[in-house]
Amino acid sequence: MLTLNPFAPFIPVASRDLIFVGPDQYEMSVHVAIGAPYTPAQAEDMKGYAGCLVLTCDDPTLATEIHGADEMEALMAGLDFIESFLKRLAVEGKGRLKTLDGLPFDPNGSALLQQQRELTRRGPSA
């Protein structure tokens, strides 16, 4: 369950600034960030779980609390939320993302991250 979290200040541990380029070449700034996970979650109905704040805009009062069974899971869920947000933005907005220096940005991650994911999928070497 996603809830807005007005109780704590948002302090990011990682953030990224991008530019969304629409089909008409209109450009819009995109800011995403994730905070450190914590226990307990602040949403009343999630007190037995961990929380992690994510931000998908420039306004830190609009951070969303993402939940997990523990802090590691909350952090992983928060990263998944940001990745999904960026993918949806590109697809539904019928545009593309680029870095501030104009390089194409792939919401699936850099070539290095994708290579690491592939190695992880294969499992340990014999």
C-alpha cells in the first residue's frame, strides 16, 4: 500500500535528475530519489513493516512511503517503484529519457547494471 508520508523530512540517499523528451520534442525535468529504509513504517496500517520514502518530483513533501517485510525489502521495493515510474513515464508519455548532459537514459539500467543482473540470473559459477 502506498501512502504519502507527511511525518518525516525526506533525506535522499540517492537521487537522479533526468530530462523527459516528449514526442513533440518538449522537454521536462524529472527528479527521482530514494531515502534510507527504516522501521517501523509510518503508515498506521503498516506498523509491523519497514518503510522507505521515494520521490518522483521536486517537492519533498510529496514523498511516497513504500513498504517491505524488513528494511532490505523496503529498499528493494522503493527502487522497483522508481524503475517502474521511469518506464511508465517513457511509454505512456510516448517519449524518451536522457541525462542532463544529453545522453540517452535507459530505465532498465546502464549496460553495467544489466550485465550484473544477467550474471546474477545465471547464478554462481561452478
